[in-house]
Amino acid sequence: MYAQQIKTSILQAFPDADVEVLTEDNVHFQARVVSDAFEGQARVQRHRMVHAAIQATVGEALGREIHALTLTLKTPSEVG
């Protein structure tokens, strides 16, 4: 349930993004996001951008029902 919500919220904030959200237990999540929006942004700023997008959708579940969220955030040029 949360995997799709996380993916949807990221795509709403970054419509050009390539997004993949994985979970094995619906508690620990891994998100891989590739977007031009990260160009020129420091790693911390990228994380803040994505967290803000997710927070808008899943709210207080982040940190409660969602115990862990690992983010891999790249620009297209960093991927290949």
C-alpha cells in the first residue's frame, strides 16, 4: 500500500522522474529516483526535496508505519 503512495507522491513532485519503490515487508522501503530536478543540488537538498514530497502524501506514517526509507537520488547524467 505505502509503496504505491510513495511512488505517486514522488511522481507528483517530479513528473519527469524515473521512480522505483521496493519493499519486502511494507515497513522498510527503498526508493530509487532519477530526475533532472536534482541537477546542481547537494545530496542533503535532494533528500529534503523528496522527503517533503512524500510527507505531503503519507503524513505521519513516515516514521511510524514506515520504519525506514532508503533513498537513492541521481540525475540522468549520474546514472549513465
